[in-house]
Amino acid sequence: MKPPVFGYHDPSTLSAAVSLLATLSNARVLAGGQSLVPMLNLRVALPDHLVDINRISELQGIHVESDELVIGAMTRQRDLEFSPDVANLCPIILEAIAQVGHRQTRNRGTIGGSLCHLDPAAELPCVAMACDASVEISSARGARKVAIGNFALGSMTTCVEPDEIVTAVRFPLWPAGHGYSFLEFSRRHGDFAMAGCAVLMTADEDGVITRCAIALAGVCESPIRLRDVEHSLVGKRGEADIFARTGDGLDGADLLNDIHVPASYRRRLAGVMLRRGLHAAYDRAAGL
């Protein structure tokens, strides 16, 4: 299939890109194109203009600022996969990236594109939610920074306005030696996850959990945090019976129910992923 007719724009600077978005009507931003191009071919997306931001070098790169890992929105997923800074400072990203599609899609897919597309089953938005990441957004009107909890509004819906571009994602750094885990379940490797779980954790020298963050993907319209479960685990040792009860944190959640997976199955599967993820993160945090 071929996409509908559209005007193509190829700016080389961020200022030129936001100027185009400020003047063009019904425009879409083209980043990696791994989601947008199929949507064009299937006529799910019908823009009159595409603004290609692949030549904007200022939107690419990974660096550390104070206590944050800053990743340019146009940074390829494959670059995250082989970044020493990501591996050393935020290894949960590395664990999640390995489950994002296949090598061919990671070669082109970008972190900004993944967050803006905000597929319910996507790995990187789930990790961003667990890490309390913030998203930098620019337009001709200026720049703003949005917490990930306010960035995700619903199924494939973000707070980004039509004239705005996501420029970077900031991940607050957890202390060295923290525990982490990203697990998901899908029918085949590379398929959309039926349920995924991101866990970050710290523990003291006695094995008592001092901090915990949990996010789920694939179970609701957008990634969710299980803050009640997080609070319930702090101050306790990571014993099997403690983790066994964490699935109750999904009670009352509005879980996805579709032709592929009923809500009841997602609930059970998410509970399994959650328990396994907590065990893995705790073992790392406690040095087991």
C-alpha cells in the first residue's frame, strides 16, 4: 500500500521545524517512522504535511546533566542499546530495549517517537513512567517540560500540541547498585506485549526495601504506576509472601479487554509479570 498525498518538509534546525508547524495545517512530525509510515499506508493517519526532523542534529545524543540522563528525542533505539551511559546509569532502559520490536525497527525507531506514539504496550513509555521521567517540548511559542504522568493522557494520546515537537527525555538517576527489572509477555518475540512490568528498587544492607517504583504496560490505555504497591513494600524485606500479594494492586484498574486478550487474562498475566519483576529487582538491589 502507498500513503495518501502530502506535502513533505525537511528542516535541518529545530527553529525551522517549529516555524513550519506554526504555519502548516494538519501537519505531522516524522521521526523514525516505524509507527507513522504504516499508519499512513493504512489511512489511519491522513496529514496534509509531513515535517521530517531526521536532519536536526540538536535532537540527537545521550549525555548526563547533574543527576539526570538526558536523551535527545531523535536518538535511535539502537543507540540506546549500545550506550555505555545507559548501561551504567539507567540499565532498565537497556533491558527494555532488547524487547522493542526487532533490530531493523530499533535501527530507525527513536525514543521521542515511541513516547509520542504512546502505544499501550510500548516498552519505553513504561520505563519512563517508572523512572518519573520528564519530557521537553518546544514550539514557536517557547519550550516547556512535562512530567511523564502529565504527558500521557490516554490511549495513544499525549499532551503534545499540533505545533509542538518533543526535543528530549530526562531520566532522573537512581543510586548506583539499585535493583531493576523489565519483563513482558507476548506471543512471539517482537509482538506487542500482552503485559509488561518495569521495576526499580533500592534496599539497605539488611535487605529492607527503602524505595520502589513500579509501572505496567499493555494492561491499560497508557502505562500506569502502582503507587499503592510501591508504598506497601517500603520497609519490608523482599520475601516471597510479600511479593505474592502485590497482584491485588490491580484491583479496580480499568484493564484493556479486546479480541486478542480478555481483561481477566491480562490481570492474571500482569500479576505474574509483577511478581517476577519484583523478585528480579530485589535480588539485584540486595546483591543476591
